[in-house]
Amino acid sequence: MGALLAVLAPLDFVNSQLLRIGRAIGIVAVAMMVVAILIQVVFRYVFNNALPWPDEAARFCMLWMTGLMAPTAFRRGGFVAIDMLTHALPRSLANLISLALLLVSLAVLLVAVRIGYAEVTGFGGKFATASLYVPGSFTFTEWVRVPRSWMMASIFVGVVLLTLVNVELILRSLISLSGGKDRLPVIPDADMAGAD
């Protein structure tokens, strides 16, 4: 158990820091998404002149917000779960079932990492968005279309973060099964999502 705790401690620290940064960027992405949607509503319904870029900008922000916020929800136990079976079983058996489900999740996430990387570097990532532009120079005299790979990178980053969190949860489950639940570092705000 001491070895598992030694492996868990740095992973817990790394996840805490990465997810804190991800939440901050996710909050900014939500704010930018709301602004883009409001701009589109005003231009479409007040000025009767819909802009081409707000829909794509909102979608871009939504993808990044999801990729950066989902790992926090997973770590805190905030995903929707049907857990009446595990609550009805003895604690050790419920922990074994949870561990098995985390291992299945890890297998799925490892496949998703490969798919996410392929989306960023593959054929689809070579295209650019239709209406989003960013400055191509510091003088703002040249503008270039946003590569689609920047949008698809949200999937890759999100799945990598989910994989890190999944490995941490597997370690926590193994430590709990070994009787060291009281020695686990606390996940901040885990109880707010109903996590154990």
C-alpha cells in the first residue's frame, strides 16, 4: 500500500494542478461562448444581418470547455451513474465492481486517446474552419483561418486528462481495497458532486 500511496501522491498533485488550470480556461471558454451567442442573437434578430463566425466560435469554445471541464467532473464523481447496485452490496464487493468499471473505462479511454490524436494529426485536421480567423502577425495586418486541428485538439486534451484522472481513481480504488482509504489525499470539493 505504501508503494501505491507513493505513486498516487504525485499523480494527485499533477491532476489537481492541471484540472485547476483547465477549469480556469473552461470558465473563460464558457464566457466567450456566451458572448459569441449574444452577438449572434443581436445581429440576427435586431439588425437582421447574421454574422458567419459566432456559431463556429461558440462551438469551438464549447468543445474546449467540455474537454477541460469533464475531467474535473469525473474526478469529483459528477458524472451520471446508476449506483443503486453498488450501494446495496457490501463495501468490499462494491469497491471491486467500481475497480472493474474503472479498468474498462481505462481501456476505452486509451482507444479514445488514439482516436483523438488521429483527429488532430490526420486528414480532417489539415483543413481550416470556414469563418474563424486569428491574427497571422503581431501587427494584425494578416489574418489566417483557424485550423480545424485546434478544435479537434480539445478531444485529445480532454481524453488525455480523463485518462490521467482514471489512473488516479484506479490507484485510489486499489488503496481503498487494501484498507488505506483513511490515508488517501482528499479530492477538493468531491462531496459537492455526491462522490464518495
